[in-house]
Amino acid sequence: WLMFDNMHHQWLLLAACFWVIFMFMVASKFITLTFKDPDGYGAKQEPLILTAVTKVEEVHVPEEKHLPEEFQPTGKAFSGNLIRQPLVHMERLELLRNVCRDTALRDLSHTAVSKFVLDRIFVCDKHKILFCQTPKVGNTQWKKVLIVLNGAFASIEEIPENIVHDHEKNGLPRLSSFSDSEIKKRLNLYFKFFIVRDPFERLISAFKDKFVHNPRFEPWYRHEIAPGIIRKYRKNRTETKGLQFEDFVRYLGDPNHRWLDVQFGDHIIHWVTYVELCAPCEITYSVIGHHETLEDDAPYILKAAGIDHLVSYPTIPPGITVYNKTKVERYFSGVSKRDIRRLYARFEGDFKLFGYQEPDFLLN
């Protein structure tokens, strides 16, 4: 009897063990199913990346079910018409769209996609990229990147400085050199970007480069354009010194500046608005980089275009992209409030479209 009783207890103990094991397996399965929910949790949470749709005006290609290979979109960042973007880049595009819809700013934010605009846009067919040139915002380095991608030179270091802006030798075609149908296809399918910086700081950079330092290979700025501005806008005609910044501002802020612009030709690209250069409300750009955050924006643009494994943006010297508020205030300290307000009125579209604040000295 004692032996039977011991065996009975052992069986009860064994059954209890099996019951515990069974309940543990059920609980484990429940936990596994709960935490493998693909829409909620996972072993490793991926960072949140907002997705923006790059939408361009529809272009109909008659009787063409499949586009030729040279017009197929490429780039690791593309998935159909979607570009994965960090929040800051999405916010920039959203701001741009909102300002473009502001009827009060329409005259300052819209322009025709003319030959002047198409001349500013450089093409890399091999990697499906369009780059709109906005002078005095580090464009030389971006042109070097495209020159390498187009195959004219094997590396950025091999490109002679005198070749970069020689469009007969640098292998960079302009969008204006294509037929209307080819232009439309590229505008719809290619990765498109340009760079901006604080509008007033850009004007200071243009003034210093073209009228103060004045490279020897660009004598017309000092010997032709400067005298034309002085004759029209200098208040004290007895002064014999070269073009001063206040003369330059007076010219740029004049509502009737266009009569001089026509005489100066394409040289005005160094100080006309981003709107006039790149038509951002008419062309739907993929990315808008900012000079002030170029250290972050340059790698992002290369990655978004799918070329980060092929070329790197040249090293940026420390501090060169930082907004220099003191310099801006110093340059404008000798300019009348009336002339500054007229200048701002012309460039207000650039300030609003790209999120730059109205200068403090204009508000005081």
C-alpha cells in the first residue's frame, strides 16, 4: 500500500510538471504573437522617416507605354514617385508649397520657366539629376560633383579650376540644350535640387566677389557694370571711388532695375532672386539644400540622389557656412532704411519661400 501511495504521488508530481510546462508554452506563444505585430512592435524599432511625394505637372508621352531606358528614374532614394526624407527636408518643401499658394506673394514667388531658367539647370543624364545653379551659394563644388558623374574627369581633385565654369569643356549640358519633349521628361523624372542661403548675405558675397576682389578673368564687373550702376544710382556724383555697397543696394531695390539688367545680360545671375533663377513654384524640386546646414545637407542630397557611393562633396572648411550676422549688419549699417526696405521688398519672396527671417535691423 505504501508503494502504491508513493507511485500515486510521483504521478501527480509528474502531471503537475507537464501542466506547468504546457501553460508556459501557451504563454510564450501568446507573448510572441503579441510582440511580433508588424504594425506596432519589433525586436528593433526603425527610426521614423516621413515620406513626401514629389509631384510634377503631368506630361503626356503619346503612344509610349514604356519610357526609354535613359529616362527611367534611378537612385536608391526613389520608390516610384516617393522620396524618403528627414523631417527638416519635408518641412522645407511643405513651406515652399504653402508660400507658392499665397496669392499675396504671387508676383514675388512665380516666374515663367523661360530659357533664362533652363540655362541655369545643369543635367546629368547618366544618373538622372538636374541641378539649378544659384551663384554665391557654393555652386562651384556641386558643379564639380556633376562633372565627375558625367565622366569628364575621374575625380574632383583632377578638375582644373579654369574648367569648372567653361561650359564648352566641362561636360555639363544645360537643360535648355534639349528639345521641349526631352525637357519635360527630365523635369518629370529626374532628381532635382538647388541650394539657397540667407538672401542678404548672398548679395554681400556677390558684391565682394564681383566688385571688390573682382577676379582678373571677369573685368567687366568692375569696368562696365560698376560704372553703369554708379552713373544711375550714386547720390554724390563728385565721388570718384569705386562701386560702394549702398550703390549696389540702391540699384537692386529699384523697381525699375530691369532696364539695367537687360544691359548687363546673364551677369545678373549673381544677384537676381532664387525665384528668377530656378522657378521653384513652377518646377517641383526633390530637395532644397541650405548653405547654413550644408555639412548635413550635402551628404543627404548625394544619398537621396543615389550617388553617395560614387562621389563625395568636397570638404567644407570649418565655419564657412555659418550665417555671419555681424557682417551683414556691418554692410547694411551705411545703407538708408528706405533703400533696405525696397531691397527687402524685391527679395521678400526668397525670404518667405525658404524660411529666412526678416533682418532685425529692418524691424528696428
